[in-house]
Amino acid sequence: MFSDYKIIDNALSNDKFAILEEKIMSSRMPWFYSYNVADGTKKEEDMYFMHLYYLGMSDKPRIGSDGKPLPPERSHCYDDILPVLDLFTDMKNLLRAKSNLYGRTQELVHHDNHIDMAFPHKGGIFYVNSNNGFTVLEDGTEIASVSNRLLLFNPSEPHHSTSCTDVKRRVNINFNYL
């Protein structure tokens, strides 16, 4: 099956990209440990760090202890990603935005295939740094991690990420939207 995707290189202006890159790659960026990339299993090679900028709707209802839907969550770093959000000209509703940081591994690790949410929606991956890791789409297409690149694709189709072996970390921002 052919994956429908679009790549936009040099997605942000140099000035906007430099500001975003400095914030995300700095030692002041708050990263949170996650023990799995795709399916909930705890595999050593799937360990990574993430930062949730925004969580609105997902495929699992977010219900509070009072039985009412929870409001969207927004990180104190949310404004940092506004220049990237402006690139999604067809976005009507942001569902989720999160950064992923995969540490360098001795050998390239392919994470398990997954879908982001179990209903039709759109997505994008913004690559913060260049490295030899990549995103693999359902048809096997490999999208290289090139800094300031935006991949637009269907995240409700199976895809997966990899680690990298040539730099200390692989960093991207994942967006899901309607």
C-alpha cells in the first residue's frame, strides 16, 4: 500500500528554527521518562523521553473523577511550538503535540509499528536535529531525520520510529490534528 505523505524541508525560517532548536535542545527543556514507544510493553530498547505540549482529544476518553470530560492540558512550553503549528494550514483542531527524545544506541533500533490514535486524523513530525534515525511509514518508506523538516502523513496508519547511532539524541515533535 502506498503511503500518502508530504515532506517540507526548511519548514521554518532560519530565525524561527534557531529559536525553537535552542529551546528544545537546551538543558533547560523539561523531559519526562517513558518506558515504551509504541504498544505499552516495557522493552529496554524502547525507552525514551517526551514532553507533552498539548493534549486535547484522544482515542481514550479523558474523564475526571467527577465523571466529566477533562479540559485540554497545555504545557508551559506550548508557545515554543506556535511557529510549527502555523505550518498546518488545514488544522481545525489540535489533538496532541509532543516532543520525543530518543537516546543514541550502539545499533539502530526499530521500534514497533503503531498508530497514534484509533480514528482517522492527520499528523506531522517536525525533525529538530539531523541524525541517522528515521521514520518508517506503512509501505516501508523511510523518512530521514533532517533538522527543520516537516513530514505530513496519516498517523492512523501503522508507522514507527528508530533510534540513532551517530549523535547523542534524536529529537522530533509529533503533531496529531483534525
